[in-house]
Amino acid sequence: MSYPDDWSRWRTEVDLDAYDERWRRMAAAGHNPHGEADLVMSFAPASVLDAGCGTGRVAVELAARGVAVLGVDADPDMVAAAAAKAPELRWVHADLAALDVPDRFDVVVLAGNVVPYVAPADRAAAVAACARHLVAGGVLVAGFTLQPGWPELADYDGWCDAAGLALEARFATWDREPYSGGPYAVSVHRGAR
């Protein structure tokens, strides 16, 4: 598995404990660190694939809300951190582009900058693999920063279209602020029913 330079640089600079502390500080200050889970829950899923789950923050929160969750990440240290946090949940170390589990999910969520951190040559395959793991009519939700050298929304929409998914909504934040351009987008694509 190859990682893009941006991911390799980020991963060598970030201490996973400090990364998780960011979310604890946010909650302690009275802010909601679970915007991703809130948006996912608006689709009333019984099951969710947290693709690129990192240290498990979103998956753990969804499980606490009664959702059956599978967390998948290509970084073994991230998967180990997630499993240490919630050993009762299912965690899989896998490359998203080659993901093949028997489960199908109501929602697949790509929170954070998962799409840009997939190697450029594997991005279309990763989106297609996520789409294959949806139930009929299931929803793929992805949020990522828009910056030079990273995927543009037209690229991402094209990969979704090729995977049989249609754009249903686009927001500027996980809190559903309308998207009208800007440095971050949360895209909701739905499969055929």
C-alpha cells in the first residue's frame, strides 16, 4: 500500500494521543465533536462502515447511538488505537481500494480527509469499493478539504458517478451549512434503490 506524501507527512508529525486529545478538549469546552455522527444519524442507519476510521472517534460515537459499525483503516497504528478504545467493536486493517468484506451498510462515511489521503491512483477504486459495500439505496458521505493538489469536487463526483452513486446534497460543514464554494465540502451521494 502506498500513501500520498501529504498523508506520510501528516502521520509522522501527529501523535495519536494528542490527536484524540483535540476532541476531548472540544467536548470539555462545550463544543460538539460529533458533527459527523450527527449527520450520519440523520439517515437513520442500522449499520455504518466508517471507512478511514482513524482512531475510531466517529465509529465509537455511532456505536454508542445504537448503530452496528465496522471501522476500517489502512494505518495499523490507527486501527490499534481504535481497537484499544473500543475492543467490543469490529476493526479491520485494510486498504480501502481493495476492501472486500461480506457486510453491506446503510451508510459509508469517509470523515476527515480520507479521500485526499488515499493514493491518487487508488482514489477511484476506493470510492468504488465503498459504493459496493452499500445496501441498495445506501448513502456515501464524505467530507474533505479542498486545496491545491487534492481532489476537486468534480473528480470526486465523477468517481461516485462511475460507481453508480448520484449526488444528493452538498454542505460546507458536517452541521449542514449550505455549500457555496469554500475550502471544505461534505458530499452526500446515494446509490440506486
